[in-house]
Amino acid sequence: MEFLKVEKDKREEWDGFIRKNKPECFLQSFGWGDFQRSVGNSVLRYAVSDGNQFVAVASVLERKSHGLKYWYIPRGPVTMEEEACKSEENFGESKLCAASRDEEIGLMTFILVEIKKEARKKGVIFLRMDPAWDKKFSFIFSEMGLMSVGGIVQPKDTLILDIRKNEDELLCEMKQKTRYNVRLAEKKGVKILAQDFSEKNFEDFWGLTMETAKRDGITTHDREYYHEMLRMLGSGSEGLEAKLYSARYEGKTIAANIVLRFGDCAIYLHGASSDKSRNLMAPYLLQWNQIKDMKNAGCKSYDFWGITIDDENPKWRGITRFKKGFGGKEVSYVGVYDLPVNKILYSIYSRTKK
């Protein structure tokens, strides 16, 4: 096997590999890496080839904490999966079956060992990752010498809706209250728009984002982050598309969301709503129209991108109830793991963080 540093001429092969093996991992896509570069982040791409094709890839973000440099691999590395593991019954799960387990562990080990060598050359003290593997396989990462760390970077638990079903089936699988609220918003005259990027549309979204953050006590990215995401990914030319949806009532935007599409997966990534006109239930109709739109665009799954299970995160209780009202399957990933590169500095870093 050959370890490679990947350049932009391999974009199609890279994205094709991810869409085939882990289509939910848009954070490992070429377009997401380019977006990260556009907002000032350093991105490196590494792959393992068997001589004919990629068998493992990792898009790496360089970050700093307490003056020390580390590399973060969001929802990666991604390794090749056996076709036998991709049955319909496994929809919405991180697919790792007995037939491919040894091979996937071998590929994961190989690419991490090679990335660790590169990291050591560049003064990186540790690698951080949160792969899209089911939590029941967390023991594998411990056996590989990785260290489980607290907290989350990307959502550890999420809800994935199979949107290959027809609209009547999707409506039937909703909770009764959710269906009622969707129809109520329609009766009240709420209008849903899928909008092209414009400064006016963006400012409406940003204003609602600030209002939501203040109301719910949550943190957000800065203004430029969302602006660049919609501007750069709005056309879908990067292989990853960001669409802005808004709910309007009497000429005013009262809710707005950003939905991503990568291959046949849709991701509800960011949402915001106004305190005013909450009785109109606009977020319910907005979500339902997004689901239908992504279904009509050929997507098979709709990822609600984050819920809390067993009330682990109190701030997410309300949004979890809202999302679960639409149905879907709960999926839990292994969480965040670190691989120390410089063990002495990593030990100092860990004590400082604590």
C-alpha cells in the first residue's frame, strides 16, 4: 500500500470514494476542505492507495490550543468497506461487519501511523478524530492505542431519516403533534422558499441566528463563516451544496435553515428562528419542505445533525423533541479520540485542559 499526499487533481476520485463508503461524512469531502481553507484554516489531505484506487482517506485540519499545534480529522479517517456490509437493513448505521472488520482496522491503523509520522515532522503534539463508526466498536480504537476524550466536536448522537419512502409514508411516521403543526403552518399562510445566495437573504438568516443564540444560550460561528459557506457552496460546484431555506409570513422571514447535500445524503446543519410568531409553527413546515426537496433531488437520507440521548445535554432537549417528531433512526458514533504524537507535551496539555 502507498501513502499519498493528495492534491486537487484527485478531487473526483476522493469524493467518489467517500460517497461510496461513508456518504454521511461530508466533513471529509473535498468541497468542505476547500471551504475550510476559505475561512482561514489549514487543510491537508492524505490517502492510502492499493495501486489502483484509494482504500483510505483523511482530510486533516490544523488547529492550535494553549499554544500547541494539533491535527483534527472530522468524521474520519474514512476506510473502504466491503460491499457485503452495505445491506438495506444497515441504513443509517456505521456499517462494520465481521467480513470487513479486520481489513478496516488494518487500513485505519495504517493511515493513522503514516499521518502520525507526518505530524511529528511538523511539530504536531496529537491527532484528534471522531470517526463515523458505531459506538459499539469503540473498543477497537482503545485497542489501537487511541485515548477517548470527553466532550464533543461533531454531534456524537444524531437522527437519520430514510427519505426513500414516499411522502405519505413519511407523514405517517411523524408524531401526531408534528403532523398537526406542519398543517397548521400551512393553514396560517406560512410560505417556504429555497433561496439563492444574496446579501439580503444572508442578513435575514444572520439576524435570526443572533436572536436564537441569545434566546437559547448557545454559541455560534462568526458571521463570515456562514456567509462564506453559503457564498462558496451555494452553487454546488464544489461537489457539496449548501442551500438556504426560509419561512416567511406577511413578508418577513421568521425562520431560516442551512441544509447541505453531498451525494445522496442531506444534512440539516444550521437553523434559526424568531421568538415572534411562534404560534405559526413555521419551523415544522420549513423542515418538512426541506425533506421533500432533498427527496426530490435524489437524496436517500436526511441527517438531522445532532440530538441528545438520555438528556446528556440539557440545552438540546427541546431541539431533540422537535427533531424526533419527524421520525428517523437514532445513530450513535464512537465519540472523540486522541492519538498522542509527542507524549510528554500531550500529557502537559491534558493536565492544563483539566
